[in-house]
Amino acid sequence: SVPMDQADRKTGDMDLTGKLLIAMPGIGDPRFEHAVVFLCSHSDEGAMGLIVNKTAPGVQLGSLLEQLEIEANTDVASLPVRFGGPVETQRGFVLHSDEYHSRVNSLDVPGGFAMTATLDILEDIAEGSGPEQMVVMLGYAGWGPGQLESEIVANGWLTAEASAELLFEMDDLEKWGAALKTLGVDPVSLSSSAGTA
């Protein structure tokens, strides 16, 4: 058998499902600049996550529901839709509190969260019977086997615990700094272009 190299040993048993990834400055991909990603799944086969702090420009839930021909009550029509990541950007994903379960399929994520990507959740949200807490997004972020681990080893990402407050209640612009602060990291010390907020 071949001895495992250092990198494999360091990340071989890493399961970050339900954790946050915090993009480090200089990650090199503008789509992930200052991104906070919630990992819905992470295994040997790769990882799937949702960026929770980038708004999809010009998209509100009302217009998304309209495209899907779902009648929406006015309360939800003005909710923002986030850019969940660069993969399948026409597809809706809802990260939500786990008291709600789709009639079709919801993925439970440790920590009291769940993710649903079936149409029924949007119908339920439209009529006011969706999850208590949620973020609606288009697209997701995906990594092939070992890809995320090597990005973490290369200091592309920090990992942190997720909280409902950070995911669902905070302003998008505050999430990156707040996630760093949970690790005791001062965002200003990292920011390559520290300006005024």
C-alpha cells in the first residue's frame, strides 16, 4: 500500500457537512470573493454548498415564482434571491430551518438545517406555509473529489460553525465579517483593501 501524503492525512477524515466556508482574500475567483458558503454535503465524492451572502442582482422571489407560474402572496414577493453558486444557476435551492420537510425531498443537514431543491417548497413559500427561516437561491457551488480539501490546505477557505442567526437573520454584507469573528479573526486584518464600511 502507498503511504498517504501529508495533505491526505490532514484532510482524510474531514467532513464539513453543515459547516461554513469563509473565502480568504485572494481566493482568485471573483464569484467567491468574500463569500460565506454553507456546506450541504461533503464526502469522498465531493462537496456541495450554497453561498449565503451574495444577492442575485435584480431577482426577487416574486419574479422567480412568476417565471415558474406560482401565485405568490405579496409578503414573500419582495424577498431577495441569493446567488447560491456558479453551477445550475437557473435552478432554485432553499436553505431552511429543519422543521419544514418537502413532500418530495429535503436534505437534512446537521445543526438544525435542511436544503430543498424541489418545486413544492416554492409553492409552500408562496402560500405562506414554507419554512420558518429560509434563504432562497439560484445555483450552487460544487467541488469534485478532494478539490475542496486541497483548496482548504492551500488556505483558500477557513471553516467555521454555522448558526441560524448568521444564515437567516444577518444582513448579507455583515455575514463574512461575522463568520470570521466566530473564529476570533478580525476581518480588517485580512481585508486586502480595508476601506470604510
